[in-house]
Amino acid sequence: MTLTELKTQLLEHCQLTVQKRFDKIRQTIADIEESLLEESKSSSGDKHETGRAMLQIDRENAGKQLHEVENVNNLLKRLDVKATADYVRLGSLVRTNLATYFISISIGAVAVGDKSYMCVALNSPIGLLLSGKKKGDQFIFNDKEITILGVK
């Protein structure tokens, strides 16, 4: 498997994870909208107003989550799997003495073939430590010394 094919598979996994989260939030919003309609038809008084207010808050929170997912999706669209650099940046595949990281979004371990890759965001704690580093650079994370063996 080529480097581009590997990065493409990792990116597709990230995109699928984001799409699932997007679909779940859209369904939550639809459920809240339906509940608001039912609340309008069936109740009156203080209990009714409290129920509607709670549903409105839930809808606002779901709207914020949807906005966050759209931002993550836009970030993934900017990720170029064909681009390479000798320093760690968005889209880099970073091999260390402890793990191999795909700098994208934080979704954790992803298996491709018989290997596992850690998908991490550039602004995550480990992503911030990796950012801008090159092959041979070392840093400490969780009391462990990590050495970068390769950046692609």
C-alpha cells in the first residue's frame, strides 16, 4: 500500500466518523423539533412553558454541536493526503518509537490492515507537541520520552 493510499484510508475513516456524528445530531434536532410540536399541541400552563424552554435549550445545544461538526468536516476537506513535508503538520503521518500518528482529528486508534494508527488533532495535547517537529526530534509526553522516527 502506498503512502497516499494509507493516508486516504485514514482520512476516509475520519470522514465516516464525522458523518455518523453529524447524522446523529441531525436526528436529535429532528426529534427535538417533533417534541416541540407535540408540546405545543398537548399542554398549557407553567408545566408546558418549562417543557418548551427545556426543549429550546436542547435544540440550541444540538445546534452548537452541529456547528462544531461542520467545522471539523471543513478541516478534513482541507487535508491533502498527497502533500508531504519534513515537519509535522495537518495531514502528516508521524512514526515515533511509541506509535504512529495521523494528524487529522482526534478519534483515537484506527486499524488499517494489521497496523494501528492514532488519529489526533493538531490542537490536541500530543498534536501540539508534535507540531512543527522533524525526524529525530524528541519530546516528553506523559512522562515518556518520544522520538520521531519519520514524518511523511
